[in-house]
Amino acid sequence: MSDATEGEGAVGSGEVRDAFGTVLADGDDVTLVKSVKVSGGGGATLKVGTKVRGIRLIEDGVGDHDIDARIPGVGRLQLKSSVVKRAN
């Protein structure tokens, strides 16, 4: 095995990083760093600073979405790791 896949990102290396490069894990709490428009039923907008508890990392997300989350008042949805940061 070689390190030829180093630039492949989250899918190739098995680790998912947030917008600031911190490695995320199942069960982490994250905070949105960018407003997210939710398409579909209701069309809500998630504001910057919204805290999401207990995320689940997924590999088979739609497009490049790699986080499965449940947000109170919105329900279940998938997020990109580039719009979240790990909460302390």
C-alpha cells in the first residue's frame, strides 16, 4: 500500500474533518458555521451557531454530505462537514 491516495479527503482516509480541520467522530456535538437552507417540507433556514448534538458519520450520503443529524424543530437531515465545527 502506498500513500498515493493522500489528497483524496474524507472518503479515502476514513476520517471526516470539520471546516477548521478537526477530526469528527460519531456522537460529537457540532455547531453550524454557515447558514444552511433546508430544501423540501417547510424550507427552513438553519442559522449560524445552531448546535447539533450526537452526529452520525456516514459514507453513503447524498452528494458529498457526510454527516447524518437530527435537529430539533427540523428533523433528520444530512450535512456537509464543511459547514460545521466541533463544539467544545
